[in-house]
Amino acid sequence: MSQIKSLRTGIKFKDTPIGKIPVDWEALALSQVTEINMGQSPSSQDCHDYEEGLPFYQGNSDFGSKYPTVRRWCKKPSKVAKEGDILISVRAPVGEINIAPHECCIGRGLGAIRATKINSDYLYQSMLFHRKALEKVSQGSTFEAINRKDLSDFMIFAPSINEQNRIAEILTTVDDAIEETDRIIEKTKELKKGLMQKLLTRGIGHKKFKKTEIGEIPEEWEVSKLDNLMSVKHGYAFEGQHFGSKGPVLLTPGNFREDGGLYFNGRNLKRYSGDYPKEFALSPNDLVIVMTDLSPFCKILGNPALIPQGERILHNQRIGKIVFRNKKVDKNFLYYFILSEMFKRVIKSTATGTTVRHTAPNRVLNIKIALPNLSEQKKIAEILNKVDLEIE
């Protein structure tokens, strides 16, 4: 959208409250071209995890790249969005956008915007384009949020309907190509899960297997508790008064990806400018795992990451650092084992807490692993790393 403000060249522009636009475009409030429906949470007694009633979306935690994922249903919805409505997060993080793929119940973390006098695909692209401006509106409130009036008064660019159609067609074609790429990536991720399961339990080229307490594994492999191979070191409780925009990066659970590894952006990057014990500065290639999970549905508890090269990263509390007791296990092989569904199942089943889930070193170290020799461990890790590189 930022590159397609108009499909014509050599035209004149005019000033508007939201910037310069072509003279024959308009700057319109959403209330002039849409209907706005703010979400409302239904009774918890009417919501459940099985398929009865309408799909229920509570907030942006249900959002995907373009369409939300159904996790709950509601028998008696308070507020309903129609198929094709634009769903917008009205609570932090404000401005995240999805499209309702069907009629659905919306909770108080969402609003639904229905195009009435504007091309709906153009409106979707326009809302994506103006998302940063919506974030600025929300920052004026005590809790980052926007209300019906904020949305009603929010202004967007509006060319003629013919130009809206052409702009929407171009950008939708780009979106479709991105979606197809995403589908291929997701399929590769699913194939990787199956490959991980096979390699971590059957190995490479084995013919004979034996039964063990954790299932059937190659005859040459052994079963070991993680406690025999490693320990888990807790992070440091850094002082909140020194959090800010300067200093080394402070690693938090929010930096961990659901599929392993780390990511940093404007929302989740935290820095620390105070003094700290030097032993809590992480080194490149250190292996760390999440010990506390605030995310919905416990998506990152126990997830691993290898510390990247570059900026200094600090070992914060509720992050565990793996310290190896011996050389019986390859670090990259262990990374993939910790990333596996086998490991995750045990971590989730032994976690404590309700809204916030916790694990502990003793629970991690009590987990058993099927262990090939070091050479085979490295080969397995190399195969899985190649799949990761394809996904990236």
C-alpha cells in the first residue's frame, strides 16, 4: 500500500488532516464508509473448547497472518461479526488486523469493521497501511486501547471506487502469493515434525530395535535422564529501574518463537543499563529454554533457543541456561530434542499454574532421552538444521 497511493503519475496533491493525497481523493472517517461493531465478552458458561455454537475470537491472540484460528466456541454470543468483516484488535497490541472467515462471536478485545460505502478489500489494505496511526491513538489512554469513537473518527484515504478496485486487486494478488508461500512453509514445518519424531526415536538406517520405558529405539542407543547430561541454571533478577532503551538486550520469554529460536522487534525488545554479575551475560551458541509462559495455550513453555552472534544478551530470570555435565550429548541434537513434541508433552503435563504456566529444573532434568552415539547425534542435527534453513 505504501508504494501504491495512486495508480497515476503527474497528478496534483492536496493537504488533508492525514497528509497529502491526490486532489480527487478524499480523507474520510471510518464512520462515513463503514459500520463498526465493538466486541463484548459473553458469559464464560456459554463458551467451551468443543464445536457448539459460533467460533469465538477473544483478541489478537487468535489471529493468524490474515485469518484467525478457532480455539473456542460460544452458544450465546453477545456480539457477532459477519463473514468478511475486518477484525481489529482494540486492546494492546492495538491495530492488528484479520478478516472474519465466517460468522463469529467477538470478545471485548476486538472490533468488527464492515465496509458499506467502500471496497472491502481496499478497506482491509488501507487499515493495514494506517496501523501505526492507530497505535498512536491508543497511546493516549492509560491502558493501550481504542474505543468506538476512536475507530469512528479514524480517517483513511479514499480514491474513486474504480481506483479502489484496481489498488485492491494488485495488493490482494501480492497477498495471495504471500499466503501460498506461508502454506508451503507450514507444510514444511509439519513434515519437519514427522521427521523429528522419526529421527529422534528411530535414528538413521537402523534395522534392530529394543523396547524401553520411553518406547522402541535402536538397539545401539541408550536411555538417559537429562540430569545425567546437563543442569539448568536460573537467570538473574535484574532491577526494573534500569530497564529501557539503552544497554545490552535483556532476554525474556516474549523473545522466544513458538517453533524454536529467538526474535526481537520494537514490541518485545527490552534493554538493561544497570550493573549486573558478569556470569549472567550469555555467550553466542549458549542453549537456553523458557521456564515461564505467559502466552495463551502454553505455546512456548520449555521452548529452546541458541543465542545468536551480535549484541550482548543477558540471562534474565525465568529463562534456563543449559550447562553440560559431560560430552555425551551434542548441543544441536539436544536443541532439537527439547523442541520435539515428546519433550513438550512432558513439560506441559508437569507444568504448574493456570494463567501463567511454570516449569522447574527438576522437572526438566527428570525427562528421559533416547541417546545415539555422538556421530549419529550430529548427523541427525545436521538433517534437521537443513530443513530449518529451507523454512527460513
